[in-house]
Amino acid sequence: MPIRKPTLLSLFLIVFIDLIGFGLMMPLLPYFARDFGATGAMVGWLIGVFSLMQFVFAPLWGQLSDRLGRRPILLVSLAGSTASYLLLGLAHGYGLLLAARILAGICAANIAVANAYVADITTKENRSKGMGLIGAAFGIGFVFGPVLAACFGKNGHALPAFIASGISATSFLLTLVYLPESHPAEKRSTSAFSLWKNPFAGWNEALALPFIAPLAAISCLSNVAMAQWETTFALYLKENPAFGYGIGTVGKLFAFVGLLSAVMQGGLLGRLVKRFGEGALLQAGLLGTALGILLMPFSPGLGLLLASLALFGLAMGMIRPVLSGTASLATSPEKQGLVLGVILASGSIGRIAGPLLGGWLFDLGHAFPFYAAAAIGLVMLSLSPRPAQIAAVKASE
């Protein structure tokens, strides 16, 4: 029997299907937690603990995949994701919801392994394109998942959780059947294994480089703002008398934001960068994020809400790839991995802090998370390198 060759398409399909399950549950979790008597702060912990586990366990999964191969680690983590959604569907209280999210976060740390798989099967010349394909799988999954949430989330948490479990199981089976090993035995690490790899190793070196400290701060703060929105938006629309929207409508609105963000990243961004440059787009994205999220609590109805969501989705679609591109421009080739890893890890810290801050602020006042996220957007704008500075760095290469 011929040995199947590793392909990006197979990995794209597996990541895409797995992310549909994640996107399915994201807009529903605040509703389910509220049904179990959770406060806004408790909702924040439910979402933030996922990112916390992802941040802590990503180095462990990466080390294991270096020693044992990518495929077995992906299989174990996908099996764990399947189990976490099953536990979520069986939960009858906040404690089990939290346990399910902890397990889901541990297993979702396998994104580091997926990135390593891409690095295994691509050349240096097309590696960024390969990483972009996996990023596109994320974006498209976040569009389809909320649509399913709108369809199946109206009658409690069990059915959508079981559907998400089935989706993860499908991803597991596809990996088992169609995804071969990309990391051959002769290339595997033989170094001593450590259960804990310091995630802050190398940070001082990276942050000392020009532009990297403010870009890392923007990566962190932009995810604080985004995670605040993800945590409180559904509750705000449900409990605000001007809207009173249920899960069906909220799921469609999440999909609307995800679609616009994917359109920006997949279709518009390349042309805009060529015309205006990274610096101008970064500032436009930060300003658009602040304005879009500030308009949401002032929206008297669906019209202005859709306009603010459109601005927010397009702006957030600009920020993430432009941040990585700008950091790459300001970094020598031998430090690319270190710097981009610090940018990514900074964003993970923001996704831990954002839900906790947003949930606490929501308990103080339903509009407070939006005001805080808008203020964070203005802080990021003040931290951003000027377009002329970035253009000068680009021209010096």
C-alpha cells in the first residue's frame, strides 16, 4: 500500500471542521452559563480559562510532537476535544461547564502542533502561504460555527454541544484516515523532556528589538478588547430591552462579524497593504475597532448595530495579520520565530484577561465592557508605530 503524502489541504480540512465545533459553542456559552445562575464574572472565567489552558499547554504539546510525531498528538487532542464537548452537553451545573472548558482548552493547545505540521511540509518560500491557509480555516470555521449555533441553540445547551462533539469526532476520523505523519523518526527530538517549558523564555531579547514591545502590547490589548466583546455581546443583546435577541439572531450576528473579518483577511488586505502600507492599515484598524465597539451600546436598533459590527469586523480583520507582518519587517531573519512567537503569546495573554475583565464590568453595567474596549482601542492607537517609521524600515531592507 503506497504511503500517503502529507498535504496542506488535508490539514486545512481537519482544522476547518474542528473550528466549526469551536465556533458553534462560542456564542452560546454565555447563555448556558446564565441558565445555570452564573454572574458576568463567572461567564468571564468560563471563557478565559480556555485561553489560559491553551497558553499553558501549548509548549507541552509542541515538545511531545517533536519527540513522538505530529499525528499521534493531533489524534489524542482531537479525542480530548470530542470528550470535552460531550461533557459540556451532559453538564447540569456551572462546575461541569467549567471542567469541560478546561479540558477543551488543554486540547485546543494543539494549534502549535498544527503549525509545526505546516512547517514540516512546506519550504521557507511558501511557509507563510501555508500558515495563511490554516488561518483561513480558522476564519471560515468561525463563520459556519455561529450559523449552526443560530440553528440548533434555541432549545438548550445539550444538542449543540453534542453536535460539536460529533464535529470533533469527524475531525479525529479524518486525521486517523487521511493525515499521515509529517515528522519522520530520524528528525525527532531526543533531548530531555520537560513537563514545563517556560513560555516567557526569550521575551527580553524579543522585546528589546525596535517596534516589538509596542506591537506585543497591541497584540495583547487587541485580544483583550475582542475577548470582552465575545464574552458580553450575546448577554448584552439578550438583556437589553432595545433588542432582547435570542440565540438564533445572536449566532447570525457573530457569523456576520466572522464573515467580514475573513473577507478582509482573505481578499481585501493584500491590495490595501500595497496601496496604503502596513503602518496606515494598522492605525486604521485600531481606530475602526475603537469606533465600531463604541457605537454598539448607542445603537437604538438593528441598523446602527449592523453598521458598528461591520466596522468592527473589518477593522479586527486588519489588525491581526498586519501586526505579524509589521513585526516581521522589523526583525532579522534569524529572530523571526522568536519574535512572532512573542507576538502570538502576547495575544494569548489578552484572551485570558479579556473575558475576566469583560464579565466583571458587565456586572457593574451592561455597556461598560464596550466603553472599556473602545478606550483600549485608543490606547493601542497611541502605542502604534507611525506609518512613516514602518515605511522607513521596509525601505531599508
